Amino acid sequence: MRRKLLLAVGIVVVLCIVGAGIYIAVALLSGNGMGSNGSKSDQVKVTPVVVCSDDVIARASTAISNNDLSALSAMSNEVMTIGQYKNDANCEYIMARYYLASGQADKANDTIDQLQRVLSAGGAYSTVFDPPAVNISDLRGSLATLKAQQKVSTQQISGDDLNEVDGQN
């Protein structure tokens, strides 16, 4: 009886090892799972569309070139009401510029990531942007600057440093 039980357990273990090996091989060959870093950009398929009109782009360009945060905020609200705006490089560019200008680093990061996916899938900026839309690396540079500024502004001064500032030692 004991031999039969050990034989059954051995067969189950061997089958599990073979099954795991097959799963790993399939996952690596198909590019899913273990061969991928698992990021959303690997999983999300984007079909670029053009839904932001030339008028919206022209008005957003004016707000961007004038550094008019109020007008850019209004433009972002308008863009968010447009269906499928997240798959339009122009709409996402406007949103990225708004999030950067308003100091919303996390939203800017997510929007720049989505914009990268749209551009990689064949989307393109409109030539109506004046000044012309900047590339992803420039947007990421602006984001890095914003994050650095936010980090500096949120750092706390230690008690000893405060005493030095007050002239107390």
C-alpha cells in the first residue's frame, strides 16, 4: 500500500514539474508573462484616433504659448468631454501640458505614458500646434524638473538646521 502511495505522489510531482516547464516555455515564446516586464504599456493596445479639432488645438496652443494656466485648465476640461481623447496624440499632449503646468506630476506621468503609446501606435501631432508640440523626451524632462522642484519644496528642515536659521546654536 505504501509503495502505491509513493508511486502516485511521485507521478503527481513529475506531472507538475512537466506542466510548469511547458507553461514557462509557452510564456517565454509568446512574449507574455515571464518574458515581459508586466507593465501596462505591454498589455494595452492603442488604436490612434483624431478627435481634437483644429480649433481646440489652436486655442490650446495659445494657452500654452502664453503660459495661461486658467485657459489651459478650461481646455483640459473641454478635452476630457471628447470621446476617445486618450487615443488622440493631440488631446493627450494638451492634457500633458496642463498637468505639467498645474504641478500634477502623477497625472502628467500617466498622460505622457499614454501619449507615448499613442505615438508608438502611429498617432501624430497636428501641425496646427504653434509653437509646435514637443517630443516625449522633452515632456519627460519637464516632468523630471517638476518632480525635483516638488521634492525640494516638500523637504523638511531638521531641528538643528532650524536653530541655525534662527541664530540659535
